[in-house]
Amino acid sequence: MKQDAELLRCYAADRSEAAIAELIGRHVDLVYSAALRIVNGDTHRAEDVTQQVLMELAREAKLLAEHPALIGWLYTTTRRMALRAIRTEQRRQRREQEAHLMNELLGQQGADPGWNHIRPVLEEAMHELDENERVAVLLRFFKNRSLKEIGLELGLSDNTARMRVTRALEKLRLTLQRRGIATSAAALSVTLLANAVQAAPTGLAFTISTAAGLSGPSATSATTPLTKAITMTKIQKTIIGAALAAAVGTGFYELHHGHLHRHVMSFLATQRGGRVREISFKGNSRFTEAQLKEILVSRVGEPFDQQKVDRDVMVVWKKYRDAGQGSVPVRAAQETDKRSGQTTVTFVVGETPAR
């Protein structure tokens, strides 16, 4: 099995879709689970944070290839981005709603009582550990690695790895104890192994790896095209200047072959009030186009809004998931007329081959 650093170098050098897909598949559960805890069980927001973190991984592949412990970077970056998401949400939601959501989460039937107490404070407690301690706990109890595997990954002997894990776990236990959660090291280890990481939603790794793998290498001219293009999201809008300078497209959903200037035109169309000219579907047979259009937020004739299109992709995918077809990929291809600013949006469903 290739090491993380090797996969990162491969992606940074060749934009290997296979390399970034393997990396994302390897770490998506860890990132999603940490994000889910921080955002208090909001699955939609956890998916957004997971996408942000893993797209950042793709963007920073060259630098991260030299990072001594990628898992530590992922964990810390997840916390940073999730906390930022929470701060944004808090400006729009009342405290009573957040308290109600937390009460619902803590009152879920069948949950481990010990875990219910640990879950809300785990991320804060983990970040009171130093980097080496945190990575040791992540590898042992979040990734379920053996001491031998931990030693190989960190360049330690088996005994040194065991001592580091033991000390880190005890420090975590004492940190939790200061927060009023009394537990033994043995009980804490069992609780973490059983609950710390849960499977991310079906299709999430595929959606992100598809998008990440489609950022093509840039050529030499200032307006160099990318090999493939991805729809611009709200995150891209905040970094559009950097994206133009670097000639690298980023985003969450793969839409169609094209060039970076299409992203720019899409962004400009949004800013100047360009409208949606047409909405259509390809590759769908389980549901009719009329049935799918009913659940969309985007509407023909209304101002084009990239955030609405991104949301519609998830809404359509969830309709298939609820019908037992969660493995069906959904994409949104768009084309903006440079003169009129009007945009045609086509939702491509992987249920049947799109023609």
C-alpha cells in the first residue's frame, strides 16, 4: 500500500485521479466523523466541512507531501473549518435552536451513555494534546492501527509507540476528567474504538474524489485551459483571484470538459444578475424530468445562483438514495453565454449512460 506522501506527490506531479481518490477514500471517514461531532450532528454541514477539508488536501498536495503526519493535519484542519462553519451558522440561528438540536442528539435511543458525555467535548480535549500525542491517539483509536503499524508510520520502535499511545491516552483521560467526565483508560480506549469514527454517507467519497481528481495541470499561457472543469462554489468565489493567477480550478462537483474561463463567466453571470435559461436532465430513468424538477430550488428565468445548483445536486442525489440507489452519482453541467450572461444547467445522473 502506498504511503500518503507518495500519493500526494503523485497527485501534485501528474494530477492522478487514482491517487487523490485513494487518499480521499482512506481518510474521508475520519474527517467526516470529526466534523459531525463538532457541528453537533448536522449531517449536511458535516458533509460541507468534509468537502472543504479534502479539497484543501488536493489544493495543498505538493506542500502536504512533506508533512510529517498527514492525519494530524487533516484532524486539525477539520476542526478549524468546522468551527468556522459553526460561527457562520450562529449568526443566523438562535441559541434556543442549537440547544434543542444538542438535546436531541444527546437523547438518541441506543446511544452509548459514556459516549454521549464524551462526544460533545472530544475535539476540544483532543486539541489540548500536543501534536505527537494527538497523532498517536488518532492512529490507535480513530484509525485502529496496531502498535507495530504506528511505529512504522512514525519511525518508532514498537515499545516506544506503545508508551506514546499510553501516555497520550492517559493525558486525554485527565483532560476529560477536568471537564467532569470520569472514566478509566481502558474504558476510554474501548469507547473511542467503538464510536470515534463512523462511516461517511454513501457516495460522499466518490463525489469529492471525482471533483478533486479533475483539476488538470496548467500550461504556460496566462489563459491556459484546464483538462477538465468543475462548477464554481461559494468557496471558489472568495478565492477567484488566486484561482485565476494559478490557473487551477477547484470545486465540489464535476460538471463537464472545459476551461477555467467558464468558471469566471459563471461567477460574473451570478454577480451581474444573469438568469437561468434552461434546466434539463440526462441519464435519468427511475424518475421523470418533471418529478426531479419539482424538488429543485433553481428555476428557469430566475437569477442564476451557484449555491442553489450545488444544493440541487445533493437534493437529487438524496432522492435516489432514499429510493435505495445511493450509489448513483449526480453531477450538474452548466454553460454560460458570454454575451447574455444566461446559463443552461444540465443535471447528469449516472443511473444510465448519458448521451
